[in-house]
Amino acid sequence: MTGGAGFIGSNLAHRLAAYEARVTVLDSLLPNYGGNLFNLEGVRERVWLTVTDLRDVNALAYLIGEQEIIFNLAGQVSHEDSMTDPMTDLDINCRSQAALLETCRHHNRSVRIVYASTRQVYGRPQYLPVDEEHPRSPVDVNGINKLSAEKYHLLYHHVHDMWTCALRLTNTFGPRQLIKHARQGFIAWFMHQGLVRGEIQLFGGGAQLRELTYVDDVVNAFLLAAMSDAACGQIFNLGGERRSLAELASCIQQLCPGTTVTKVPFPADRLRIDIGDYYANWDKVRTMLGWTPRVSVEVGLERSLAFFREHLGHYIT
């Protein structure tokens, strides 16, 4: 899998190792992007880790030759970083994805590729809940490049008869998430503030609705997609429970005694790319793959915070 030392990838690696699968973990381990060797603690002896950049096509040709499934999770996920450094986002989220697909076309055309896309491809919702046919109009560079990469995957299916599909993720959270800075999602940063600072800063009134998915449920979706013939050439929304940002902050506050919640003005740069309310229609993945989220927001947060309390030094330094 690509991005296998990152948040979702490492949780998937742990699950596959438990199933005694033969797992190759590829990660560039670029600073501040989520790759963390500690994420693989407990399975390092059962997976093969290679520190490789997706843009290195020579290494890719060697690595993908005998793979049956590629869980493609590598990417730059910070919306803010994509706006301040768009060329790096383009290189990682777009060019490298084309390089992977082209390498597979030449060296392993039969491999199954499940791509981690994002609800950010929709931009600001024109209607709710958002289904897979909703217009795609990203509000930031990251969303544009992720949408392009998603289209590359579907193009290689339609034109080159390759097995690809894409899952549009939304606000995934859980153990092994990058929480040391605020550039990779509000849930991670809320947990950091609750655990380390004792004060959660809530931009604006916190009324925006989001749909939250615990990482174990996301792992289930990747496995179901990879094993289902029906998933070939398809795009699926994932979803979960709806919470406002204020409700989420309050939940973390209750799980981190002594923490306060402070409302602060919305930073102008973030307000310009904020999408407002979002929640998805995920009937398609439920009907075609039998997927449904099982872990509640409250249980997921409790598990996540317990993990980070035990291993905090590996995630904030």
C-alpha cells in the first residue's frame, strides 16, 4: 500500500497483518505529512516497509510487479498547505498518482487499485445530503488535485481496462492520526488541544455540520472495495454520524477533564476555503458493498484519546 506509515494506511496495515496477508508498505516519510514509523509498532516484523517516493518510477516498477491489490493512500492532505505551496501539492497529489497508474499499466495491469479520494472534491454543497453525482467544484488546490487524481484512476479503468475504484472519505479520525499541528483537520487538532493545551479554540460559532467516520470503519470500506468485483470502476461516498464542530468540541471537552472551549474569530484564510455544512448520501456503498459505519463518534473519540494518552510522545514532538 502507498502511504502505509500514515494514519489510515497504518491502521489498514495492522488489520492486514492480523489477517496474515503479505503486506508491502510504501511511504516517503516526508516531514509533517503524517508518515510515522511508530504507527507500524507491533507489526514491523510482519510487513515489509520501503521508504520510497511515489514519484520514483524505477522503484515503483520493482515494487508493484507482484502485487495483487494496491491500497493507494499516499498524498498531501492539508488544505491550507495546498494554498501556500500549490506546486508541491500538485506534484504529490497529481503527478505521482499518474506515475503510479502508468507504472501499473506497464508492469502489473491486473492489479486492483483502491484510491483514497475525498469529499473535498465537491466543494461547497449545493444540496444535502451530497450524493456521488453532486457537481464537483473544489474550493482549494488540494481538492482540485485530488479530483484530478480520482479522474486519472477512472480514466485508466475506462481506457486501459485496469481495475480501479475510489472512496471519497470524509473527516476520518482515530488512533495514529497526525495531531502535532493544525494543518490536517479539525478533529486531530481538537484532540491535540484537549490533550496538550487544555483549551479548544472553536472558529466562529462552531455550527458547521460535518460527518465523522472512525478509522476502523474506513479500513472496512477499503477491504470490502478491494474484494468486490462490483466496485471496479466505481466511486463511493463514505459517511458516518453528523456532528457540529461545537458538539465535537464539547465531546472532547468531556473526555479531557479541565479542558475549556473558547470561540475565536474565523481566520480569513481558512474562512475563504471553508465549505460550510457537509454530509453525504452513502446509500451506494451500503447497497453495493454492504458497508455501514459501526463505531459511534463518542466511542471513537474515547478510543482515540486513550491511544494518544498512552503514546503522546510519538505524536506531538
